[in-house]
Amino acid sequence: MDLTGANLTDSYLMGADLRGAELTDADLRDAKLTHAKLAGAELGGVKLEGADLSYVDLTELDLKRVSLRGATLVNATLTYRQIFDAVELTDEQVESLRGSVGIEKGDILSSRTNSQTYKVVSVAYKNGQLVANIVNTKTRRRYTKKIYRGRTMSDYGVLFYVTNRAKDVFSN
């Protein structure tokens, strides 16, 4: 099904079967997509601001060029990697992904900005902030990093994401 560039603003698409659909640059703002099937759909540049994606399995989709600002993600299913790559996910949206697990001791982290990998030695609260003590797997140098949203860390412009559980699913 080719819906490239289609204007589907405020459409009622609850439970719609859009598997494999070509939705590149489509406008789905405020669309009701609860329980829709989107596996294999092409979403490059699609506008999903304010869309209701509750109970939608998004795990197989490339969300790098998708705007999810204001989208409802209650019980939607995403992966660590998608959350890391997602454009402008708010804390409320992340929190609505029930069953999500944050960075844990033993996790292997990769950096988006360099080729280094790190292992999480421990996770703790320090001065009211969740932090992880990590060690570079190659140089054995240790670092302490603040954890944001329970699953990403940032310091000096370097972002890290969980590698060993990159495909872990967030849903309940």
C-alpha cells in the first residue's frame, strides 16, 4: 500500500493493518492508531505528532526520522536502541513505556560518538542523581556518568546506550 505523502491528519485508524505500507512523509498528526499493525512499514519523515500509538508494536520500525512529539505511547512496544535514537521523546512518553528497565550492573554500553565500549560496574544514587560507574573495556579506565531517563548517559557530548540489551522490549 503506497501512502507516500498522504494527509491522514486526525484519521481514525485504530487496529488498521498497515504492515509493509509505504508511509514516507505522510502526515499522521493526531491520528488514532491504537492497536494498529505497522510491522515493515516505511516511516521515513512521517509526522506522528499527537498520534495515539497505544498498544502498537514499533520494535521493527526505523524511528530515526520520525517525529513523536506529543504522541501517546502507553503500552507501545519499543527497544532500547529506538528510545536512544528517537527524536525528542519526553520523559512522560518514556515513563509510559511500562515495564522498561534502566541501565544495570553488568550491561555493556556503546558510544554513538566513538568506537569505545564500556561495562557498567555499579549503579547508585549520588547527590540525588542516578549515576553509573563504568569501565572502558579496552583501556580499563574508570568513569562515573550521570544516567538520564534510566537508560542513556551523557558527558562531554558523548552519548551511550545499552548494547547487550539493545533489542530489549519496553512494554508490559
